[in-house]
Amino acid sequence: MISKQGSELVLELLARIAAGEAGVGAEPTGDDETLDAVVVGLGMLSEELDAERVKRAEAEALLIDERDAYRRSPGLLCSIDARTLRILKCNETLADAVGFEASELVGKSVGVLFDGERRSFAEGVLRAAAAGRADAVPELVMRGARGDDLRVSTTMTLSHEPTPRLRIVWTDVTKERRLEAQLIQAQKMQAVGRLSGGVAHDFNNILGIIMASVSFLKADGKNSPTFEQDLELIEQATKRGADLTMQLLTFARQQVARSQRVELGALVREADRMLRRLIGESISFSIDVPDVSLNVLVDPSQLMQVLLNLVVNARDAVQGHGRITVGVEHRRFDADSASELELEPGEYAVLSVTDNGPGMSPEVLAQAFDPFFTTKASGEGTGLGLSVCYGIVRQAGGQIQLSCDPGGGTTVTVALPLDQELVAATHESFAADAARTGHELVLLVEDDATLRQLTARLLERSGYRVLSAENGADALELMTHHEAVDLIVTDAVLPKLDGRALVEELFRKKQAQAALYLSGYTATPSVQHGAQEDGVHFLAKPFTPDQLLSAVRRSMGEG
């Protein structure tokens, strides 16, 4: 009976040969059973070796198949060291997509796949994932092989065997996002078409009211029983037109705000209950408002619109469960910090809205204030909210900024200059100024003939002497026959020579020392810089006779 495995007997025999106890030419031991066992053991060992070779061949074939599948996978596959973010392994698909050989990438930081701010953002996302802090991973943008953007979605698995590493599957979604962008652009054009149609409809209604009322007045004269009513209809229609224009300019970030003194903290407190209803009970909401008064000059309805838009965006970012904080504080910006923010140095009231949502990528941050840009699903957002907020804040002389950390939420900060003086021009003061007549010489420059005629008529009826011109060049020619004027009243946008150039030239020649710009929008150098120049004032179109006469008196330093 053989009592040992063949392999064990063979090993024993080899050991005896090595020790000199057995070998070629050795005396027979007479142990036939042992020799038989050795023969049997050699046969069994051969079988075991054959089986092992088959298993090894099968394992190698499987490994080759897996390696080929990894190398040729359509996904961009990568394994990185969770501590150093160095690439341990990657497939050829990823290497080809970014313009490297796979062997060149191994050992390098995963940051080589990204450029500039995108690199620091991607590394921040991956470090958060390595620490187990990333619940949702945003899309990342790599540098493609041809230098173009390669947008990828990210799936990651954290493994600790044999060492901590992140196994990453990136999926190229560049084409999908390009198609989505084309769809959004088509939707934008649709929206512009609807906007144009709606504006045309409303303005046609307004013009219809004015034309009908004027025809009644011309036909019936002052003896008509509806004389006052027709005048009232015309006045109401013009106000509707002015309001519609204001809405359009707000949309276009060129609105002329009806600014007044607003205490920022009080506005936030008043909005508290409404904002809580707006975001729902599942989201934690708080306000942090100081006791000190922080007064700003701004259109209160527009400032409320900014606050509502920012809180709604924060609500959508936290997706039903999270935390939103609205804060108000006082800050002072010195020359350096103000310059970085494109502000004037001084005291500011700062409104902030903070959420603990997933944050934004650098690409989203760069486009956040663009009109029609939105990260929301189709039909859930117009992409106009932050764009309108930007226009309102900049018109008020302030600045709006976005800041966020990947996975750490977003903060929107609005800085508005503090009102250091009591500047409340009331309707009574307007009326008092308007009641005062004048005798000064006024240069009136307006390219709309009808408006020029009516404005001159109004000024002359109040005692002013008026020189009229259609454009800046004609005005300069007209002034060659006059020594000087007491005031220039000019449209900001004029053919041949604009209002600002005209004012600068006449100021340089000492032919005028005061100017009043008239404009329906503020996106012109004349209006943007005029308020910072001595002797230059601004009046928004449309205006009432009282508003014009009051502005004229104030422009000459008598209001």
C-alpha cells in the first residue's frame, strides 16, 4: 500500500540523492515498494503539472481578454492613487482622446488631463471622492487631443486593495452637450420671437388708444364732453408704453432705474415670510441682518426681484433638502479690493445668499450671468434670472459675484454703495422747481424732430431762450454764431456726433459749463460716465414736463 502522495515521495527521493544516500550506481535497498511509489509519484506529478499548465493557460487567456477589453473599451478608463492622484493605469481610449500614449500617462498626475482652472477643479473633485466626501460628481472638461474641449461624465469607485485607489470611468458626452446647446439656441430664438410678437401686440394696442383719442380731440375740440377723458386715456397709454419699455430694458440690462432710498436689512426682513413660503418647509432657511441701518439708492422693486431670483436659484440648487442663508452686512472696500470688483472705493452694503448645494464647475461659473444660460432641465428655467440680476445691480452702481467649492455650495454676493446723504427728491420738490421760470439760453440737441419741437416749446413757455439742432455736428456749427449757452440739453445718442463728444467739445471751448443728457437707456459712454463729470446730469426718457423743468433748474445748480 502506497502511504504517501507521489509528489511527496519524489521530493523525499530528491532529498536523499542530494544528501548522497541514493543515486546512480548506489547499492539497491531492496525496498521495492518504495521504488514503485516513486514511479507512481512521478506519474502523478506529471498529471498535476499538466493540469496546472492548463489552468495557467486558461487564466492567461482570460487575463489577455480582460486586458484587451480594458484597452479597447469605449469608456475612458483610469486608475489613480487615491493619496497622490498619480495615474496607475489607463486604457488606450483615454490616452488617444487626450493625445498621449498610455505609457506616457502612467506615473503622471491626473491633472495633466486638464487645463488651468479646470485642473484645480478636477483635482478638488477627485480628492473629495478619495476622502469619501463626493455624493454627486459634476461633469468635467478635459483638454482634447486637438486642443479642443472634451466634456466627460464621471463614475468612480474607491478601492483599498492592494492600496487606496480610485477606479474611474469617464464617458465622453461632448456631442450630446453640443446637440443640447443647439437645441437651447433654437429655443432662445423661439423665445425672442415670442417676445417680439408680444411687444408688438402691446405697443399696437397703446398706439391704437392714442390715435383714437387724438382723432376724437381733433374732431370734437375742447367742447367735446369727453375732452378730459380723451386726454386721460392718452396719458395712461403713454405711461403703459413707458412701463413696457422699462421691462424691456431691464431684460436687456439697459434699464433706467427709479432709484430711491432703501434700507437693505428692512427689505430682507419684510421679504422673510414670503421667501419661506417660496422655498418650502423641507429646506432650512435663515436670515442674518444687523441692527445698523444700511441705506442704498436703488429701485426697491428691482432689488426685491434680485433677492427673489437668488433665493429661487438656491432653492433649486439644494433640490428639496438643504440650507439657505440670506445675510446683510457692511463692508469697506479700499482701492485695491474695489478695483478687483470694478467698484469705486468706499462703504458698501452687502447682500449674500448662500446654499449648501453641489456648487458649480468653472465652465458654469463663467457663463452664469449670460442671458438664456441655464443648467436646469428643458422647460424648468429661462436662463434670464441671473442675467437680469446682473443688469439691475450694475445699474445701481454695485457688483454681483458668484463663488463656490465643488460639493461645498454656492454664495452669491451683491455689493451696493451706501447712501451717505439724504437724497430723496420728492414730487413736491419737482413741482416747486418746475414752477420757477427761467430766462437762460439753452442749446437743445435732439434728432427726433417732433420731440425736439415739443421740448423747445415747453422750455420757451417757461421763459427759456432755446437754440435747436438735430445732431451734434449741427450744434457745433450753430455755436459758431454764439458766444456761450447756460445749459446743453442733449440726447445721449446722436447721428454724426454723439452727445458726450458734443458736451466735451463745448466744455473745452468754454462755451458751456453745464449739460443735461436725455436718454431712454444707459448703455452709452455718455450716460455711464456722465454722472462722474462735473456739471453733467441725466434725465431718463420718457419724462413729464415737470420732471424736465426740474432737471433743467438742478443742472444749472439752482435746484
